[in-house]
Amino acid sequence: MPSCYGRAGRRSPERSFTGDLTVFLTFVPLIVPSFLGGAFTIFLLRQFFLTVPREPDEASMTDGASLLTTWRKILLPLSRPALITVGLFSFLGHWDDFMGPPIYLHSMEKYTVSIGLRLFQDMFGSQLERLVAASLIHILPTIILFFFAQRYFTKGIAMTGLK
């Protein structure tokens, strides 16, 4: 009998959809969907690129630049604030993700910080000073990232949607 069948002879849903269960035991299902972007990411970048003037693109094309060169030398530097804003929002969404990691990660050693904070709260719920210290450790990377990206973040938000 193939390995995708359980004890009762029924197909395991995890094995029938993926074919290999080892993918679920790694960080791959948490990382790969991030590269595709969500609806908010697509909307934010679309709104930003609608505000970018077409004249620099047309001038570079007239000068003989290829589409890739125009994107790399003109559009990419102009879109840096929007891309950093999208990256910051994506990081915040995945850093605080509470639903995805328990589905794909089946060992406590691989749980994310937010899941670990919840487990810490279950263990030390009555000791408030330990819980506050653990929460500070959880939020510290977010504060540091925002501190370094603040200039681009505010510029990206301000420029999105303006015409």
C-alpha cells in the first residue's frame, strides 16, 4: 500500500495535496507565500505607480533604453519608499502571525516568537514582570526596524494615492 494511505486505508489529506509531508515541517510554507504579496501590497504599489509621472519613462525609451534598464534606473529608485513601506507592513504581518505557524510547524523549537509569547503567557501568566519583559523582547525588532525605516515609511505613505 502506498505511504499516503493511513491505517484505515484512507488517503491522508496532507499527503494527498502535497505528496511530501516534510515541506510542512519547515519554514517554507510560511516564507514562500510572502513573495507573492497580498491584496494590500498589490493595491499599495498600484496606487503608488499611478502617481509616478510617465515622462521619465518615455524619455529613457526615446534615448534607447530597454524596458529593464528603464525599470532598474528610473522606476526602482523612485519606488524605494513604497517598497520599504510594503516590506515593513509585510514584516509586521508575518512577525505577529498567530494562525499560520501552528498549522505548518509541528515542533515547539520552530514556533515563531508570537506563538512562543503565548506559550510563555500560559506558563508564567501570574508573573506579570516576566510577561512584560518577554513582550518587550517580542516588540523590540519591530521598533528597531521602524526606527531605521521611518523616513521611507512616512514618505511612502504620504506619496501613495497622490496625483
